[in-house]
Amino acid sequence: GFCRSAMHLPSPLLRLPRLVPRAVRKAMKSTTTTAHRLSLSTRQALLVSMAAQLVLLVLLFVPRIPQWDTYHSFADQRTLLGIPNFFNVISNLPLLLVGLWGIAVVLRDRSSDGHIQGPLLWSLLSLFAGTAAVGLGSAYYHWAPDTPRLFWDRVCMAITIASVLAATLVERVSFRASRLVCWALPLTAALCTWYWRHSELQGRGDLRLYGLA
């Protein structure tokens, strides 16, 4: 039945299952070749251009976002052992411990096998130092929540998140390009957070760039 009728199919139809994967492989090979033809500097320029365009679009079309005052009104405001907002403050201790532990592990592995070095080393140190700083900055903020103290919580978080992205780019995308990324991303995140704090001091709070960071 089916096998006998398939024998009488035109030869192009019989070759179709093989032709489709071949066409897909050819298209993928062409795309990969084109990507490799782009120099590292060209790819970096494209990424910077796309990031700049995104920032410009946000500033042009997204209204200014001020910090709302009710943000600091937490549900649990109990004082225990003389510590206000006890659980909000003490819950940051694990972040401090994990950050310090991570720094110790990175430095130990660096000295043992040399695998962690250069941009990856600095990105990981920035990541774990930022995590420890989040523990301190967040505890400082939650002790007496207000907008000035919130800056120290947010700037540490922004640097830590940017360091995660930087470490990922270093290890998975381009080691050479990461020489710039490993410090440019955390610095940009810190500057975006500083811009928000500066706008608050000027009486026109603006969270847009911090949201991007």
C-alpha cells in the first residue's frame, strides 16, 4: 500500500526530507559566516550604539519617574534587641556572608590553578564585593528607611547586577571585549544610580536610568 505508492513519487519529493535540513544548515552557515566577518570592534560599536539608542528612547518617550514616599512604609516595623525593623535589617546578614565567602573562593581558586584571571577575576570580585556591600547597604537603609539611605542600597544592587552580566559576557561571549566590559558595566550602573540620587536632591526625582541599570 503506502510503501508501494511511495516508490512512484517523483524523485524531488523523495529528496525533500534531505533537502530541507541541507537548506537549513546552509542558511545557518551563511549567518555564522557573516557574524564572524564582523570585527570585534564593529560588534562593540554596534552594542554601544544600541545601548545609546535605548537610553535615548527611554529619555524621550518615557515620562519622568519620581521616587514615591510610601515606598519606605514596610509592613514589619517591629523593634527587637534594640534594632528597628529587626527582620528587614537582620535578613541582610546572609548577603554579607555569601559575599565575603565568594571573595575568598575566587582568590583561592586564582592562586591554585590560574583559571580565574584578568577580566573574569575582576568581574567576579566585583560581583561578590557588591553582594557583601548589598548586605551592608540594605541593612543601613532598613535601619531607618528614607530616600537618602535608599541610595546606598540601590547603588550596591546595581553594581552587583551589572557585575553578573559582565562576568557572563567575559566567560561566554568574548574574553577580549570583556576587558572594557568588566569595569564599564558596573561603573555605568553606579552612575545611573547616582543620577537618580542627584535628581532627588534637585527636587525632580527621576528613576528612568536606574530602571535601565
